[in-house]
Amino acid sequence: MNRRVVVPVALTVAGSDSGGGAGVQADLKTFAALGVHGASVITCVTAQNPREVIGIHAVPAQIVKLQLEAVFDELPPAAAKTGMLYSAEIIRVVARFFQGMRRRTPLVVDPVMVATSGAALAQRAAVRALKELLLPIATVVTPNLHEAEVLSGKSIRTAHEMCAVARELQAEFGCAVVVKGGHLEHPRYVLNCLADGRGCKMFRAARVTGVSTHGTGCMFSAAVAARLARGDALDSAVREATRFVSRAIAKSRFFGRAGKHSVLNAFWARPSW
């Protein structure tokens, strides 16, 4: 008789990446690698590959709501994350759902705005809705440098400026903030800054060059959500997510025609199921 093993559920509310490197696909691989069951709510279907985003089709907001209800009815997540939400209408539905819960689920918000290829992944009105409706109910928001600049209206060029913006965003929205410093010009390290209202903590990982980082933002926020679902404190979840993504980049695999595209390796360590 098999031993009955119960694992926590983590939820991703995000877009589908037909190339498999980012979005819901990256989130579910990350959840599996970190020993949680991944549930998903699809907000958008994208036609994309590692080179470009060809098309975006938003899922009707009512279907997004029904997906949320279906998951929470039978698979109440121990933590959730959002990724590509795309429209103000979808953000309103997601925010109302989480705000209306009797018991708040830890919520990681990855404020997806632009793809690695440069394609816009959020409508203009969506940024305002994100700031007004979703960030105030989030546990933590995880912007990269560009997204932090959009949210704050300030330029970020140094680690000091990154931490100052993280503190300002935390004070403005009330949630913890992790500004990811992958685009800072440091030859050896990647720095992530966590501001949680009690101070700032820096997390450092070795910089890996020569491979694509498509999907790292999705993987990072999914890793934070997975660690929260397993009971980690936020600072521990951020530290482990930083380490996890760094290793996934270093252990990237290659695929596609002539093996010219790289993909993050979520399974660099044996899955802990």
C-alpha cells in the first residue's frame, strides 16, 4: 500500500506561452520542481516562440472568474501568484476575488508588462488598475528594473537606487517589494532587494552569461509562491527563489532548430515530491 503523501497547492494566474519558456508553463514546471501541486487560471493565450510574440488573445474576464472559483472550491491554494493579466478588466476580476476571500491567501504579484522580446504584455489601463486594485492586497510584488521604474516613475541605475525605490513602493502600496536587479550592470552578481516595511535585505546570486533569461521573472515569482505554500517566511522564500533561478539559468538546456534556443532548467535539482 502506497504511503499517502499530501502536498500543498500553489496557483498561477497568468498567460499561456506557446513556446513553453515563460508564463503558466514556466510556473507549473517551477511548482513541480519545488514539490507543490500547481493549479492554473489562464488569463491570456499568446502565440509566441523564443524569438517573438506574434499574437495575444485575452480570455474573457468571466471565464477567469470561473476558473478561480473552480480551483478554490476543491483545491484551495496555500499560496498564489499572478503573472500576465493584460487588461484592467481581468485585473479587476482577480483583485475582487482575492479581496473577497474570508481567509487571505498569500499573493505574489509579478507585474508583467513587457516580454523579453520587447512586446507589450499589458494594456496601458492595466498598469493603473494594478497599482490601485491589486498591489494593495498583495503579499509581495516582484518587479524587474523596468517594471519598478514604471511603478515608481523613477530611474534606477544603481543598487542603492534599486533599494530606495523598493522602500518607496513598499510604503506606497503596503505590500512587500522585491526589485530584481538582473539588468543592473554588475559583471559578477545579480542583486535582488527585498523591502518589507522593517528594512531592506539584499540577496546575491552569481551572474550567468551566454544564455537567454526568457522566463526568469515568471520562474522567480513562482518559486516565491511555492516556498510560501510550503510554509517559508517571506525573506526565506525570496532567498531560496533567488538561488533557485540562478541555478536554473546556469543549468539551462538548449532546444529548437539546431538547438539554438536556451530554456531555463527548473529541474536542475531532483523534484522533491
